[in-house]
Amino acid sequence: MITHLLTDHTGVEVIGVDLTAPLNDKIKSELIDAFHRHLVLVIRDQNLDAQQMLDAVRLFGEVFAQHNKRFSLADCPQIHYLSNEDHHSDGNRYIPGAGFHTDHSNAPEPPKATVLFARSLPETGGDTQFVNMYSAYDDLSDTIKLKIADLKAVHVYQSRHSTRKLMPLSEESQKDVLDSVVHPLVRTHPETGRKALYINPIRIEAIEGLPEPETLTLLDELLAHATQEKYQYRHKWRLGDLVMWDNRCLLHKANDDYDMTQLRYLYRVMLKGDKPI
Ligand code: SIN
């Protein structure tokens, strides 16, 4: 297994691993270690069907049941698809993941990781951008760190403050998704012990104890700070890439900057996580 860092803070490329073959303990622990150190694992040159992807990601944890079952694959329902070919009921195209967020933070125990496998890509564009929320937190002033240290945010499926409209939950999914959950604005990573900012513009509806105008100003400021280029890794997809990232210490977003007559289609799996603390 050969690895190359993709930036000096986030992302590592892995070459020479075949996820359809049994991996020995040394490779397994190197992959897990690389994931914790570099937060985005880009495993190149994979050739996986849905079931093989599912089997491969179980190396890193248990599969998390994704919320909106309308995107489940018929023959492998724990895998969902991401596609640029779905539309909202008003006819507008739905681009999943466009806008910085962390996945399913409206769950009491949000998924620790998300894994995508590219099946079809546009010729150019459609990158996934990541921001390192450890670094963003570390660089906050002491005054802001003190201010947010004990704040807790209310996360819902679709925040009324979100500028991005999600696809409504399927009827089947509605019963599985809680109305709201509360998570700290700063969380400590259970594996590394590092603190990370934990915000989500799509899902945060309120901050407990703060008036709404102050909440929105604070969240805007934190997002503007966190999404600065210096904290980013921008993944340019290649067919065969399996990309796994750590939702506990990253935000990510999909880009809709490509020719929409070209199909962008990926498989997505999530892995169970802990209650943020
Ligand atoms: C997502 O937010 O899960 C999708 C990211 C992407 O399509 O690049």
C-alpha cells in the first residue's frame, strides 16, 4: 500500500489496495490509522459492485441506516445513490449535498463516516470539497472559543434557515427520523481526543439559550471562518475512487458546476457513530 498526502492538513491517497480481496491485519490497521490522521481517505482504482462496496466498508465500522429511503438501491438497500438526474416536485433539479454540511447531524448518534464510490462522472467538475473543522476550531480566538464552549445546537431534518432545500423524507423514512436532537457546537473526537467545530447550516434550527438573530449571526461567522480556502481539500473525482471521510471533524459539499447532461452518479454508505460530546 502506497500513500500520498493530498494537502498538509486533510486527505490521503491510497494506491495498491484491492478492496475486493481479503486485507491482512497490517493493511487494515494502516487504513484505519490513515483515516484518523488525514480525515479523508481516497482509495484509488477500485472496481466494486454495490455488495462489494458494502462488504469493503464494514472494515471500518457498522453500517448506519441512511434517512431518506427514496434513494436506496433496490438490490442493496443499505446503499443509497447520489445522482444529478432527480428533480424536486417543482421541476428544479436536485443536487444532493450542494452546500457545506456534515451528514445526518439530526440523528442522536450521527454517522461517523460517509463513503462514496463513483460510478459515473461528468468530464469536468462535480468535485467534493471538504473543510477541516479541527483546524477551523484551533484557529478561533480564545474569546470565541469561550463563547461557544458550552453552546448546544438544535438539529432538525431541514432547518428553516437553510438556503438548500432537501428532498422530503419518504413516508417510510418519516417514522425513523426524530423531530430534533441537540448536539454541542464543539465536539471532542472519540478516537483522537481533538476538538472540532460541529455546525451544519442545513440542519441547525436554533442554539439553546441564544436569541435567533444572535444565533444566525454566530453561525454565519463560524461558517465563513471554517470554509476559508486554507482549511479545504477539494477532491477531483476519478472513476474507481472510493472516498471515505470523517463527519465528526469535517464539513463537505458537492459542486454543481458541470454539464448537467452528463451523469454524475455515486453509491453512498454511512457508518455508525457516537453521540457527539
Ligand atoms: C454528500 O453530501 O453526501 C454528497 C457529496 C458529493 O456528492 O460530492
